[in-house]
Amino acid sequence: MTCYPGYTDLAPLYALGSLTDSDRTAFQTHLRRNCHRCASLLEAYENVAALLYGLVRTSPTELTRRRMLRRVAVQS
């Protein structure tokens, strides 16, 4: 299967649970088409996300939310 760069860019965001519904669905469909490259990337990113979660005791989704709020505050 051909893996387009856009999908590899979605893997870390998927692992953190920070994709929009439409991007999450598109990435899941892509994975179901047996893209071994993205599956491998996703596994690695999920391992890192789990380690980070264990270190900070904050969910990956909450970390992403906090980061976004900080960006908005800096840009204001």
C-alpha cells in the first residue's frame, strides 16, 4: 500500500487522542487498509504517550488541551 505523507503526520496526534473526528476516522480507515508503516509509527507513538502519561499522571488529551490553551494565551 502507498502511504501518503499526510497519514504519517497523523500518527502522533492519533496516539495522543487529539485528532478531529474526521481525521481520526480517515486515519483508522487508512490503518485498516494494512499500512504497515503507519501501524508501526502508531505503535511507537503510543508507547511514548504511555510513558509520558506515566511520568506526569496527566492524560495525553489533557496535555494536548493545555498546550493549545498556552498557545492561544501567547498569541493573544
